[in-house]
Amino acid sequence: MPIEVGAPGILVPPASAITHTAQRNEERGFDAIWWPDHLMGWHAQSLWDTSPLSPVLHNPHIYFDPIAAIAYAAGVTSTIKLGTSVTEPVRNHPAQLARTWLTLDHLTNGRAICGIGAGEGENITPYGMSFDKPATRLEDALRVVRLLWENNDPVDHDGPVYTLRDAVCGMDPVEPGRYPPIWVAAHGPRLCRVTGELADGWLPTTLDTDEYAERWQQVRAGASASGRNPDDLTAGMWSFTVVAPDHETAHRLVDHPMVKAFALALPDSFYAKRGYSHPLGEGTHGFLEYIPSRLSADEAQRAIDNVPFEVAHDALLHGSPADIAGKVGRYAEIGLRHIALWNISFFGDASLIGPSYRWLTETKDEIKALPF
């Protein structure tokens, strides 16, 4: 069965681009469109004027609401899946998540995927919300969503985060008994086991193949331990992607400061594994605490300058369409069945906005031709 390939959803105005791009991706044979749930981007605004994209995008923190975008795209498409990559339960109470995704299930006629994770600090702490015990919160939220979906009568719940008394969610899914699939962006052993127990798919950010294999086995073990069939879960991966006509051009793009900046969201362990220290300090937890808006231009520039090429090289899926397909094939041998290609090629060269999406389509075709 061919590997599924997902494409990015449109994040910035005009709104007409949402529907235009959704139709185009469906026509081109992509299997899904993914929208992040962000209030903040990954680049310091203090340094944005030096970005190749600043003449066409005045601010790096412009993001459509993904729920609205999915609803809008649903009206002009009929087969392509539409999901978040990813939302979280800090800004969204699980009762609200339960209702939202049942609503999208109806609006998309069963095509909505609730991609969810523990959250990123940049979308939470600057806005005055607590980011304590994110893994515990996510697990408890998933249990609440399932409880509300699967019970018609009022329910109670006493969890470590959420307490429910006589709570209800009366809406049924569009197809009786088939609730919207939940895919979890789990990276550690605990949440991988929870994914196997409570979710339908796994959507981590790029891991190296050894770690991907280890974590996928933990997901499957979690499913088996809870009496579920591990083969019913989909192994996915979400990847920042730099695509170019050849590997050398891709390397030049990977080494661009605005592309390397994405590596600041990686944890210190990723750097340490390659013999380096994190530019923001030893012990940095990456996306859990990285707040780009708090960096001055000088601080942001120093941090980017200290991102080793090797780190960016290993963190980003990159190369020609054939190169990328070959790499995806190695993950497919482990069990991967869905790859979400998040195109960031044009952060290094704004003239590549159009060409890079054509190359992304070529990459999709190469991946689908793999013998899986």
C-alpha cells in the first residue's frame, strides 16, 4: 500500500489561498493537508527584516486559526484528509476538543484528523497560561475526550488535571461508531505508550531512524498492553523539509540562517548527541521553552550563528525529490505509513516559493512509487 503524503495548509491571508491550495493539493494527489495551531512562529521578529521573506511577509507570527481553515477547506474538497499538526489541551479544554472535532467530522464528512501534542512554550507561557506537567495534561485530556465521545449518559471523571461531574457531549460522529482519528505528537516513552493506548496515529517531529524504531515499538507496546491491535494505528512523521533540484542546493539552503533558525526549537539532547551545546544554553528543552519573541536581534543572530550545520542537516529532511524519497523509504521499512512534508525551502530563498512546491509534488510522487 503506498505511503500517504501530507502537504502544508495555507497559514496567512488572503483567505482565498486556503481553498485554492486545498483544491490544488487534492488534485495533485496529496493524502492530507496539515495546519499548525500556533500563536507564534519559530523566528524572532527582531531579526525578521533580514529574512528573504520579509518583503512578502511582514511578520513571522501570522497564523490562521487551524479549525477555521479546516472548515473552510472542507467545503471545496471531497477526499483529502484535513488535520492539525498539532493542537494541544492547554488552550483547549478537552470538552471543547471533543465538540470541535465532532463538528469538523461532520463538516469534512469524516476526513478530519485531530493531531494533538503536549504543546510548545511559545504558544502558552507568553500568554499567561500554565505549562505545568504537559504530558500529564495531554494524557488526561485524551481520556476525557474518549470518555465524552463514548458515553451517551452524563459522566464523571477524577483525573490529575481535569474533574468532570455530570458532563455530556451529545453529538455523534458522522459515521456511527467511527470517531475522528486522534494522532499524537509523542516523543518520549510515556506519551508513546499513551498514544498506543488512546490514539489512532502517531505524528512525531523528525526522529533519526534508530529512535523512530524504538519509539514506534513503544507505541505498539502501549496498544498491546491495553488490548488493542497495534496494526490498527498509523505510524506517521511530521518533517521540516528542504527540497531542491539537487543535494548541493539543498545543503546551501539548509545552511541559510533563516533555515537554521528552526533548529533552535530542538532540545539540548539533540545537540549533545552530535557533540555540541545548544546555542541557547545547556539543558535547553527546545520547543518546550523556546520563546522567539523574547530574543533581541543580537541574541537571535548569535544563537543562529551557533547552530552547527550538522545539527540542521540532521534535523531537516532535505535533498532532491529522489533523495527525500530514499530517506522516507528507510522509515517505511520501520513502519512509517504517513509523512507530512512541511516545506521551508523558501526561508532560504524567497524566489523558491513556487518551484519548491512543485518539487514537493515530485517528492510526493517519488514516495508513492516506493515499493510498500
